Amino acid sequence: MEITGHGRSSRTDGAVKIVAVNLRREGEKISASAHLERNDRSGQGTASALATRGNHLRVAAEATLQAAAELDVEVGRMHLGAVKSAVLDGIRVVLVRLTHLDRGVERDLIGCASMKTGAWDAAAAAVLDAVGRLPARAQPHGAMPPEEEVEYEIGEDEA
């Protein structure tokens, strides 16, 4: 059985577009593949796990994270934590937690997306939402900028 979700984004401003998220169940195993695009680059990722309750969203999220890492080197420093579905004021959503590790500092990044267009697309969109919460980076190839010392002069108030 193959379950497919297709991307909905038509943005061309450098945002990541979800092209497709596919899930396939074979016996006791579920596999996912994700295809993302940004400008003229594409990233693809795959993941698989035992077909247990809750793993469908997780493998879709893992495949998306792997595809996003092909588009941004910094995403390769992220680890997928929890993936959950919930109902918020009557709206079904997917929540993901990513952990980003850089120079010994961990940052938790939370992403959320509505399941209106499907659970697998929502898992992918929630991952991209969390990835988008990483502070902007100004260095080439996605490297974090060096920390700069800032000097302040504190003078007397002129009143």
C-alpha cells in the first residue's frame, strides 16, 4: 500500500517546497521518502521503522529531516525528538521537537502543522516549521557566524 501526499507550496522566495511525501507499508515495516526543493536544488530523504502505532508520522518526519539536511548543512546537526499528533481547538495538528547542537549548545526547536492536507504532509511541514525556527545564519554554507564581542561605553546622563 502506498500513501502519497504532495506539496502545496508555490512560493518562489527561497522557501523550501514539499514536493512529495510517500509512505509504503510492507508487512511489519513502514518506509517513507520525502522530496523537497528550494530554488534549483532538491533534497531527498528516506526512513523506515516497524509499522507500529505512531511510527507513520515519525518516519515521514525523519525522511523530511534527512531531505532538509541535503539543502542546508546546519540541519544535519539536528536530531528528531518527539513526534505527536494532537487536537487543538478542534483542529488536528502534528507537533515535532528537533534538537540542534552547535558548539556544545543545544537548542530545542518545536514545529507544528495542521493535518488539513494530510498527516504525512503535516509531519513534513512541522519539521520544516521547526527547522525555520533556527536563528538566521549569515555565514557561507550555513555555518553559524562567529561570536563577536560588543563594547559599550556608558557615560553620565546629560540632564
